[in-house]
Amino acid sequence: MLTPEQKREIIARIKEKGERVADLAKEYGVQPRIISGYLSRSGQSSGTLLELSKLKREKEALLKIVGQLIVDQKLGKKIQRLLWQLI
């Protein structure tokens, strides 16, 4: 059984950081359905919170991809300049 503080922390981590219910359930040693129950009793739609959580994870993944593309683009330009210098 989780303490009230742990329940609040779990709900906050889902809402604010977009963490997955399955990951938190494993971390706290409970079934995912237990956490889903906490979400539904928190006064907010668990479906909405889970969708928000998913969107936050997707946003972070996209930001990493965009960042890598920018780095690759800059590296490509540097390589191109070096090649032109060799010619």
C-alpha cells in the first residue's frame, strides 16, 4: 500500500513529467491498475492525464530528434567547407 505522499508524487510525475503508469507501477511495486485508480480518484479524468503524459513523452522525443538533426546539419556544413578547402 502506498502512502498519501507517494500517491501525490505519482500523480504529479504523470501530470508534470509525462511519466508512464507502467514504469511508475514497477518502481513502486504496485499493479498499473492501482495507479489508474488513484488517477481517477484524483478528480481528473485518467484518460486525459494519460493522453497528456503520452503527448509530453512524444514532445521530448521529437525535441531530441530535432536537436540531432540540427547538429547533423551543422556538422555536414563543416565537412562540406573542409572538402572545398581541400579542392
